[in-house]
Amino acid sequence: MRVMTHNTPLSPRPLHDVSGRGRLRVMTVAQLRSHGVTTSGTNEQCRPGGPWQQLLPGVVLLHPGPPTSEERLHAVLMYAARERGTGVPAQPGASGGHAPAYPDAMITGLAALTLHGFSSTPPLPSLDAIDVLVPRLRRLRSTGCARIVRSAALPAPEQVTGLPVAPVARALADAVAGLADAGTVRRLMTEAVRGAHCEPAAVVRELNQARLLSRPHVVDAVDSLLAEGRVIAEDRLYRMVREYGLPDPVWNVDLRLPGGPYLGGLDAYWPDQAVALELDTRAPRQDDDALWSEYARKREHLERLGITVVHITPRKLRDSLEQQAAVVRTALMASADRDPAAYVVVLPR
């Protein structure tokens, strides 16, 4: 029996078997070692003009040509996950059909938005680098096609084509952090909302946490984003009233006490039932607590006058239109059992 040492030449058989594994031919040095390929054997295969190439530190491309987009995506995830110390990521294409495990690493930025289906982002082959999100304390540096983005708290990744990808709002914030062109930033934010990828409030929350709201071109884009989000939410509100047979309200009005103070603006109001509806399109910025206090004071004042206030978020209108219609219908029906509301003046806003 022959005993294999680090100096024992490798037979062609295992190298051929490893190189031909499936359509995705990229592995870490640790994975190759688990298949019997020593470090010296890997280095020999990755020599100039050899059949393999080192794509990233510790990550090997098992063919001499340029990597595919899919191979680059897996490679940056392998690079980001390989030093976590909790084991070797599963080999893509391994038996069992399970997605590869890349603990504490996910694609973010422009590459993530492209994977989510954005049309305004560059195609994957044209990206010089792919952003990969990792915990803040990981000992990693950006290199080659892998650009490291650090975070104190990672979001829950979404699986897109078998890859862990940051949610749209987080990926958008990471992309905006590296963009200086106002038009590009505005196009990305507009597509996020128009394409129903996420709600404006989620985007603003991520931008705020990333401390990007001090950049003038980002602030301008956010203002356009919020206006776009409100228009879409109002369209859904009109559709809810029409499709679910609710009585027509008066739209976009201000309420005042007769000869008295201003009570606030409303998106819809049913005078006969004294039911008010308000779209909660608050953006989570620095003054969010003050704005919420203003909302709360207005609601308490109206309810003291006998007016029922229904708050609906754009996300609820997007995800559960029928349920929100039922909430409004219940409030309208319950008006018959309440004491009459105080008389208020209704004015167009």
C-alpha cells in the first residue's frame, strides 16, 4: 500500500474528477483539500498557463477561461464565508439539491439589485466588483472582484437563484453609498417603488441607518421617492374603495371646528359616518418621534370629537387590500352604534 504525503504527486484521476464537477466549477482550497487535492497540487494547477486559476484568495476557478457571472457570485460568497471558522461552505451542485451554505455572507449592492430583477442596474458581467455583505468584525479585505461591505447587524437574506441576497431596501442603500450621480440614484429608487420591490419607508430607513441622508443628491432622490410612493398608495386606496364597494368618501380634505382651530388633513373622510382615513407615509428620519407625536395628537383630538380614525400603511394596501377594505367597512358599520360626532367643517385640501 502506498501512503500519500504532501510530496506525493497527484494522479490525473482525482483532478479530472474535481474539474468536471457540474456546470459551476469554482471551489475553495479547503474544499479541494477535502477531495484529496493538496495545497501544492492546487498551486501546480494554478501556475501560469495551467488548467486552473486563483480567482480570489483561497478560491480556485477549475478552468482556464474567464468565470461566468454565476461563478463570480459564488466565488465572492466562498471568499467571504471561508474564514468564518464554522466549516467549509457546501459545494454548489453537490448531491441533495440543497443551496450552498454561505454563513454570514450575502450579495448586496448593484449585483443584488440585478438579481432582484431591476432593469436600471448594469448586467452582472459588466460589474468590475460584486458587493458582499459581512459582519463588521470579520477579518476580510476587498480584493479582485469581491468588494467587502460591513454591517453591525446583517438582515435576513433572501434566496435568489439559490444565492443569499440582501433584501432590496438594504441592497439599494449599499448601492447608493457608492454612487455620486443623482440621476442614477433617482432611477434606482423609483424602480424600487414602481416595481413593488419595497416600500419607500423601508428604503429611507436603510438610508438613514447608513447615514446617507446628509448627501444632497440622496435627499433630492428621497423626496422624489416619497412623492412617488404616495401617488402609488393613493391609487391603491382609490382602487380599494371602488373594487370592494365601499361608499365614496370625500378625498383629500382638511377638518376644522366651526370658527375654531384646524384639526388636520385627511386622505379620505366619510362625513355621514364620521370615519377618517389617513395614509401613514411617514419616512423614518431623524425627526420620526416628533412626527409620530403629531400623528398621535391629531388622532386623539379627532377621536375625542367622536371621529373614528383608520390608519393604513402603503405596505398594507399593497399586500392585503381586501383586509384593509374590511377594516374600513367595519368602522363605517360601527358608526350606527356610536354617539353622534361633533360637527366639523370639511374643506378641500
